[in-house]
Amino acid sequence: MGRSGGGTDRVERFTSDAREVVVLAQAEARALRHGHIGTEHLLLALLRLDTPTTAVLRRHGLDHDEVTEAVTAHPGGEDLDAEALRTLGIDLDAVRDVAEATFGPGALDAPRRGRRRGVAGHIPFTPDAKKVLELSLREALAMHSRTITDGHIVLGLLRGGGTALEVLRERGADPGTLRAELTRSLAA
């Protein structure tokens, strides 16, 4: 099959690190029992790698375990429920400890809308996550790269918004500074 548009600047493929991000994002979604792969799962997957890109992320104070906590505490998650219960004098952590001691780990992790226990099979990407992957392609093309790297995925995250960008900001990372440093790193 022929290529359209000359094809010389066309990105041919994801690097092994970029492919690993996509695979690990699915694992992150499963571990959190989410029925979707969102931008937050892409960010968590990136933080699992040991690449120059993740070195940049770590220099900006991003750590996998801390970001996981931020993702699980993100609005729309359990912490909103916990806060509502606290106003009624109920400590969700204490309730969870008793329930897990009695019924086993994860006893209160009942399926919620958009979440299932033990997510199996295909997990779909959210529109925001798909947008990030598309933007990573655009970032690679703009940099005249023939491949999409994990760094291009981060640049896509920084442009694409979504939960990952919100978590980055909440963790004190400045998207503009992070973008500039990643762009320099990718150009080197």
C-alpha cells in the first residue's frame, strides 16, 4: 500500500517504551479496578518506566505511589464519599478496616458505575486518553520524529487535559516548565 502525503515525516510506530506505556496503562486500570483507561492510567504507566522521560517527571516531584494516591483521591472517587461520611461523624477508614478484617481485603470495593471488580478482557480508552495518544503523534510529527516515544505521550498529556493534567497540577508540577524540559530532553 502506498503512503499519502509523501510520508517522509510520517511517524512509523511507537517505540517499545511507548508501547509499554499503553500496556502498563491497562494494568494500572485493572489494579485500580477501573472499567476504562484514562489519562491518569497513562501517567501512572509512565511513572513505572525507567527512561529519561520518567527522570524528568521525577525531578518534578512525581512518584508512582504518590500519584496513585492522588488519582484514587481525585474528585469523583472515594474521597468525596469519605468526606460526606466524615460530616456525619463516620470514619470510612475505620469502617474499611473492620470490614476487611471481617470479610477480607477489598470487601467494600463493590462495583460502582464505571467500575467492576476484577476487570477482565478489553478495557476501553476514554476519549481523553485517545486524544492524548493522537496528540502524542502530533507532537512527534512536529518534532520531525519518525517514532512516538514515551516523551511524546507526556507532551500529549500536557496538551490533552484530563485527569492526568489535573493531578499533575495538584502535585505542584508546572505544565509549561515540564513541557519545556521534556522538549529539550527529546531534542537531545
